[in-house]
Amino acid sequence: MKPAQIEEFFRRLSAANPEPKTELAYANDYQLLVAVVLSAQATDIGVNKATRALFEQVTTPAGMVALGEEGLIGHIRTIGLYKNKARNVIKLSEMLIERHGGAVPRDREALEELPGVGRKTANVVLNVAFGEETIAVDTHIFRVGNRTGLAKGKTPGAVEQALLKVVPAAYRRHAHHWLILHGRYVCKARKPDCPACVVRDLCAFKEKTPDEKTAGAAAQTA
């Protein structure tokens, strides 16, 4: 995709959704961090259901430590890998208290030292909580980057680096969410909704899904 096409690609996504937001529910930076850790291999909808009552009760690392691992498991049992995630959340809460005074650090290295926090999770927290121009490549962004030709790569890290090079400066802060939401609701894995896609003409994907109404009319005419 050429620079002018990339500019237009993000201009259209921006016009359709000027201020994109994460779909995870949270009330502060700490709850955001916990929600993102829990969202690994889980849907945002599932995480939000599990954390609704939890976040009414727990708002700080100290509160989470007081709840304890078994107490946390009681809230998140419906989420995949809940035992490992509960263990990590308790440990990261203890580390936040010990090393950062209970605050979520605005530092990638410090974030990635926390149990259960990898590069993708750190990128989400830095972007959503602190407005950093990071791009967390999940399955949706990986698919959109490769399928459209926007940023091809064989690994999430390669796609991330490619995106950081090509996304115009004016769109870097929200690029993460535009691409995730586009992949989640339009450029879906099994059946992309190409007829509803605002960047269809810019996309390099050859096997675009047809407009069912147009296809039906054409079949009747034939």
C-alpha cells in the first residue's frame, strides 16, 4: 500500500470513528491493567462480565491482594486460564505495591517485569492509560495488516514494527483501536464484511466477499 493510500485508509477510519475506545470496562489505570491481563485468549465481553462485580469490590492493588487468589478465582472462573491469570494478577499487584507505590508505571520495561504482562499488554496500557503512540498487535491487527497489505509480517512483532513505520503521525495514537475494531467487526477472520468496509477499494485482499444483494440480483438476471 502506497503512502497516499495509507493516509486515506486512516483518514476514513478516523472519519467513521473519531475517538475510538477500548471495549474493556475499567475505572482506573490499575483496573485497566488487570482487565488486559485477563483478556489474553479471552473476549472483551467475557472479561467485562467477569470483572463487573470484581471491580465494584476491588479498585487498587492492595484491595486485590486482600481479596486473595482464591477470592479472585471466584470472580474470573468463566475466563480461560483463570488459575494462571489469578496467580499473575495477585503477584503483579504485590509488585506494584512494593516497587511503584501501588501505581501503574508509565514505563515499558517496568510493565513487562510484571507477571502476566508481555509486550502486547504493555502496549495496550501505555496507549489507553497514557496516550502513548503504541500498537498492540493481536489476532485482529495481525490479520488486517496482512490481509489489506497495510503492514505485512510473519509475526506480531514484525507487523507492529511495519505499522510503526507506515502509520502517519496524525493517526498513530488511535491506530491501535481503529485496526482492532475494524478487524473485530468488519475485516473478520472467516467472513469479512467487505461490502460494509470503508477502505475496500484500498485493500489488497483478492478474495473480497461480494455484496449479497448485488450478487442475488445478478443471479436472478442471469
